[in-house]
Amino acid sequence: MQRKRQFLCVLLLFSFCLPIPQISQATVNQHVNARSAILLDMASGRVLFEQNADYLIAPASITKILTLYLVFEAIKQGHVSLSDKVEVSRRAASAGGSRMGLKAGTRVPMEELIKGMAVVSGNDACVAAAEHISGSVERFVGKMNAKARELGMTRSHFMTPNGLPAEGQVTTARDIARLSIAYMHRFPESLTIHSMQSYAYCRRSHHNANRLLGKCPGVDGLKTGFVCAAGYNISATAKRSNTRILAVVMGARNPWVRCSEAERLIEAGFRETGAPYNDFNVATTATAKGRAASAGGRRGAGGVQRALAKKAGKQNRLAASGQTKLTASKKPALNDKKKINNAAKKSTAKNGKTPSRHASGKNKPAGVVSGKKSAGVKSGAATAKTGRNSRAKSAKYNREEAKTAARKKNNKAVPHAHALKKRANG
């Protein structure tokens, strides 16, 4: 008996000396600008980061992951098929929020409804699918809560199949991570739909709200959501080199923060697991600095850039019209010629030889602005009239000069004529 006690004491001491693995311990040093977040390595299930992961929050449209889980499960069990024609009820057609545009009384294939739920986040598609599978929305919601408990979502409760606001409808980032992992493990083919960046139905094109698609390498899902009570949510997954990362961000203040924080977590997860990653912080800082520098350069040299652009545009117009640019040696001669012509025009206008008509704004005198007369400046019509009067006066003056010259000549020829005329007049 004493030997057994000694053996147990030694065993306990040995067990305390062994390192205890803490799988749920966060290994990524981050802070997320959201109410809660969690980051996991899907291959091992290891939690790489968590922040208020058990905080209760409204799920919004991330609820559709659970709805799609039940739809794919019903298809797998043979209860429904992708080719089923689902009749759209008035309740489904009148669903608010984001919609794919279903009309009451129409029949839509189940495959189209799945795309409408996954890509468009159509609330009307969720109601139509729920009624087709379970007969009513209420019975379908009962199945949703049963499946949530089965998946270990202990702190979640659902009231609608589409995530529209309802009292008592809550979840956590940890529960959404459990749901997302179970969904992708059981229905991996669903990612081909979740990775679609847009979807068109009835000639209306809809863009996927998951802006990480096509932006962050490897991202191929999963689902976003928004309600005023919670903010902006996202469950995003990416795969690189056989490593798949899942990031859940709940309660971001806007869609840009939601995506940027999820991307930052994904890159940190790949860095932690040794998979290829992008240095998100360095890249963002460098991009911001580059934008600031280019903006500063534009502000500092705005006038120079505008002048260069104007000059380049003039050269392009000259080249297009077949004209060649004047060389530096020809420019002074052209300027001198212009000066001489301008001086000649001013001289003739001053002497009254020719009327001065200003055909364009370039030839206007310095005092004429916007068609108005300034002090001491005559218009073209007044200048022309003055020129005509000056010519008439000049002709009369010339005639008088000619008569005077003739009289002087006659007086020289007949000296006594003037004296005789003077005596006759007196």
C-alpha cells in the first residue's frame, strides 16, 4: 500500500513537469477594431487569436450559412434537388433588406435560390427555400436551432432564416467559427458558389459583399452580414499551400474596417502557420506613404504640371494638324516681325491712314476688356469715322495750300497786281 502511494506521488510530480498544450491559447498578437473576433487554423482546429470571442451579438446575414447548411443537407439526403422549381410566396417576395428580386407566383430553380443566398444575400431567397424544405418558416427555424445545438453552438439562437433583426436572435464569433468549419468540411463544393464575385438574375447584376474576393490572395468565401444593432460582420476563409485559415470579425463600424481587419487576421494566420503570407502592415504603410508623397508633389508643383500639360497639348494639336514646331532660331525673327506689324498698325491708326478694326480679343488694345470701352480708347467704328474725317480735312488743306502757292507764283510774275487790287478795294 505504501509502495502504491509512493508510485502515485512520483507519477503526479512527473505529470506536473510535463508541458501542457494549450490549444485555445492565442498565438497571434493583434488587436481588432471590432466588437469580437477569432482566428483559426482549420487543418488542426487551433485557435490562433481571439478577442471577446464569446461576446453575444446579432448574427445578421451570416445566419445564411446555417440556412445553406440545411439546404445542402436536404439535397444530400434526397429530400429536394437543385432542379426543383420553388414557388415564390407573397411572404418571400415581400422580404425586406437585401433581395435577389423574386416575384410572387413565379417558380425559381433551387440552384438559383442557393446562388441568391450565397452571393446576393437575398432575404427573399431564404424565405422561399425555407418554405419549400419545411413547409413554413417557423418549422425551418426550429430545424436551424436544432442543428446549431448539434454543431456545438451553445450560445446561439436564431429567429429568422435570413438574419433580419429579431428579438432574441444572437450568436458569438466562436459559434460562427464552429458553424463555418462544419459547413466547409461537410460541403466543400459550396465554396465554388461563395467565391463568385457577382451574380445576375432577371437581367439584374449583383456584386458579392465579400470584398476580399479577388483582393486578398486565396480568399474563396464565406459570408458577410450587417444589421444596425451589431454592425458589420464577416466570416472569411482563405487557402494557401494546403493551409486554410478562417477569420471571423463581428461588429466592425463599417464595411472597409470589416474587410481590412479580416485580411489582417488572415495574413497573421498564414504567417503563424508558416504558409505564404503578405506583410499587410508594411504594405499598407508603404502604400499610404506613397499616396501622401504623390499628393504632396501634386500640391507643390501643380502650376508646373498644368503648364507642361498645356504645352504638351499644344504640341499634340500642332502635330495632328501637320504643322511643325518652330525652332529656337526662328522664334526671335517671328517675334520681331510681330512687333513691326503691331507698330505699323498703331502708326496708321494714329495718323488716320487706315481704320483700326480689332477682329479678336488677341488684337484688342490694353484698355478694352470684355467688349467695354475704357477711358481714352475708341471703338473700331469711332476710329474708322475719325480716319475718314482726317482724310477729308487733309484733302481740303492740300487744296488750300495749292491755291496759296499759285497766288504767290502769280504775284511774283506781276508785281503791281497786288497793289492795284489793294487800291481798288480801298
